[in-house]
Amino acid sequence: MFKYTKYTLFHMLTIPFGIGVTLGGDWLYAGLVFAVGFVVIGDLLMGDDTSEPKYEAPWLLNLQLYSSLLLIVVMNFLMVWSVSDADVLGYGALVQQFTGFDALAARDTNTWPQYAAAILGCGLLTSVVGTIVGHELTHRTWDPMAMFIGRWLLAFSWDTGFSIEHVYGHHIYVGSTDDPATAPRGRNVYYHILASTWKGNISAWNLEKKRLQKKRLPVFSHHNLYIRGLLMSLALEVAAFAMAGWIGVAVFTATALIAKAFLEIVNFMEHYGMVRNVKTPVQPYHSWNTNKRISSWATFNLTRHSHHHAEGDVPFQKLRPYQDAPMMVNGYLTTIFLTLIPPLWNAIMVPKVLDWDRRFASAEELELAMQANKRSGIKAFMEQDYSDLIRQKKEKSNRTAQAA
């Protein structure tokens, strides 16, 4: 049974946040501190999960995915309730009735540094509960229920366009200069958040426009999934305004943008520095992988990214660990923190990318890598010359072809 229940870890990560917002004061730090501490320390201490169990009741896994919509509604409700002047839906009164604790009085003592921690925690958890699950569900393009729930999950980060661009753009162009989500060598994560967000939304709009034009449907209409997605997020903003006025809108927007930033940081570290000719098939080595146990359980195996890109339609429970794929530094949250310090990131990742060139890249990709190295602005990249290695790989490829 544990093979099913281990994925409820993402549910449990939201509990300290909910308790902390209700208790107020320094408890507002609880959601962020617990989530970060548990995942980072857990990854460092508990090693890898390379198991591949068989699941006879996939509906139990789907139930966990679908329940995330309720979780993200409750989380964001509590976050906005905490800054409201009103006791929305009588939540504070309900807490006092059942526990005797005066949540409304505690709320009145909250400070903005405490709120800042709670907002950051809510943004992080929204990216886990909303974006990661939304990613999994919107890959199931054949399932209307999965698409409905997945797009609403993404609406909490103003990112329903992700369901368009990621599936029909990123998975086709990954590793190439045509992919907004693939971070080229030398780029820092802060620029990537902005560039990938802007270019990703443009790509989503263009993809949806082409789809509608192909079907001879008007672009500016209810048929447009990109526009409908924006309206979904706008509806959530209206709900936040109804609960807490403009401060509610500001808090909801902040958590949404933080969640979106976390997504782009993950994009940054999943494909950093990799190159690929867009006309060639995507291979497992075109993604940075990790099998850290806690990260895998908390993200529905998003960590097994190499297999995900090799076979994008495979549900999370069937993703394989691909232990021979290029590996990240550590688990997801640990790697996220490393990206935030560009000099440290470069010190760690430049050698790993150069090793990727030598171990995994084809002769054609080495030529692309040399071009990417020149554009990087990083000396360790720019001084590389792969001429001999390119020749060796071409000769090996020719011998293999002749033997076949």
C-alpha cells in the first residue's frame, strides 16, 4: 500500500502551512520552513528511489492528483483570509467554536515580515500542489476531466498557457534555441524567469492561434484556450478582491507570480546548457535527471525527467529512473537554491555541462555546443575546442552504420 500512499507527501506539506496561517504570528513561518527543511534534508539523508512498482489500482493515484484542486483552493483561501478585515465564510469563528482558539485575534497581531514568509510558502506550495500536478494532468490531452482540473490548477499561477506551450512547444523544441524553457549556457536564472515567461506566453498564443486557424475558428472567441485561461485566473483575482479587497488581490498575485517563478527555475535547471537539433528525436540525455527519494515522492516523479521527455504521454507512476541519464546536483529544492547564486551555479554546472558534451552529445550536437560555448560569455565554455572529439564521434558513427 505504501507505493500508493508515498505520493500523499505533497498533501502533508500543506498541513503546516494551514495550521500556521490559522495560528498566526510566528507560526506563519511554519509552511515555508517545514516544506523546505523536510524536502532538502530528506533528499540529503534518504538517498535515491529507483524502484519501479506495478500499480494495480491507478485510480487511487488519480484521486491524489484530482484532490490537489481542493488543496490549492483551501491554501489560497487561507492566505487571502489572513489579510482580510472580514471573517470570510466564518472561518475564524469556526476555529474558535471547535478549538477555543481565537484565530481572529491572532490574525490581528500578524506583521508583514511574517506575511512575507507565508506568501513565499504559499507560492512554493502552489507550485508543488498546483503547477506540478497541473503539468501531469494537462499532458493527458485525451482526458477532459484531467484537462479541466489541470488547467484550473495552473490558473492559480496565471499560467494556463503552460498547458499549451509545454505540451505542443517545449516537448518538441526542448534543447534547441527555439525552446523558451531551455536555458542556454551562460544565462542566469533571474533573466531566465523573465525571458522564458515572456517567450513562453508568446509561443502559447501563437500555437493556439494556429490551432484555431487550422480549424477555421475565430481567434478572438470562446474557442481560444489561451484567452479562456486568462479569464480563469482573472476569476480567481475577483474572488480574492471579494474576500479582502485590493490587499487580497496583491497577496494572491504575489503567490501566483512566486509559483510561476518556481516553475521557470525548474525549467532552468532541468535542461540547462543542453543542445539538440530540433529535427532529431528527443533522447533521455536531453534532460537533467534526479532520483532523490523525497523530491520524487513530493513531485509525482517529475524528477524522472529524462524518461518524461523521451515519452511525454507516460503517466508519472510508469516513469523509469534512468540511472545512466545526466544527473542534477541533488534533489529539486536543493538545486533550486543553487540556481539562485549564479557564481556557485556556474562553478558546479559548467564542469557538468562540459562532461555532458563529452559523454552524451553526438558529433552534430558537439558542433552546436561549440556555438553555444562562444555565446555563453563564460571563459571555461569559450575555451573549449571539440574538433578532435567531433571527428572521433563521426568516425565511430560511420563504423556503426557500416556494421549495421
